Amino acid sequence: MPFRPRGATAGRTAASVPDRPSPLQWLRYALGGGLPSRLSPWVLSDTTRPGWVGRHLARALVQLTPVLVLCLVAVPVPLVYRLSAAAGGLLMGLVFSLAFMVETTEHRVSKAGYPVGTAARLRERRVERDRLERRSPYRRDGAGSFD
């Protein structure tokens, strides 16, 4: 029996994403806040589906935006200095975000009620399934599927 977090309903899996957060809930989620337990399957799906790195970077950009705007608007130096500082800060912020990407997503998943390591295990399973499907001698040119 697969593990379900607090408040998750039976029959809902990460593959069939049931609900999405509202824009305000997503903004809070992107800034590090938690979501209601009914959205736990969505959090797991958000951090494990293909494209999870891009979604992680989008959340990082949301977190960096207020600092970048402050840098561009409030610092009393010529615009070229503010732009270069903002670009450097953005680059550094994204580098740190990428460096701690796996830990950050695992923390999001654990806040949603799943055990630590769940997201990494699901991503590894998907990668392994894709690798097997690519190398299988009986599954050439789209013939057959593991799903």
C-alpha cells in the first residue's frame, strides 16, 4: 500500500493531479509557505513530474523578484550599476537555487506530509523506467509501453 500524506484521499496519485492551488496559494507556496493538505498530491507531482527543474527555477525567480526590484528602484546610484548589481544578484541567486534544488524540493514534499526522500525516489524510478524503455530490444519505435 503506497504512503499517503495527511488528508490525502485514496485513488489520487501524482500522475492524476487532482487540484491546483489558486494563484495566491501558489505565490505563498513559491515563497516557501505550505499548502492545505488536500493539495499534497499536487506538491508531490509538482516536484517530481518532468520539468520539475524549470518549475523550481520559476519559484526561485519569484523569490528573487522583490530583492531585484528593490535593487533597481531604491539604490541611489546610476542605472548601469543597478542593472549590473541586479543581474549579478539574479545569477548568484539562481546558482544557489540550483545548488540546493534537491534539498529544497525534498523539504517542500516533507512539508506536504510525505516522508523525506519520496520525491527523489519517484524521480529515480521515472528515470530508470525511461532508461529501460529506451534500451529494451522489444520496444523499438514506440512499440509497447511500460504504463
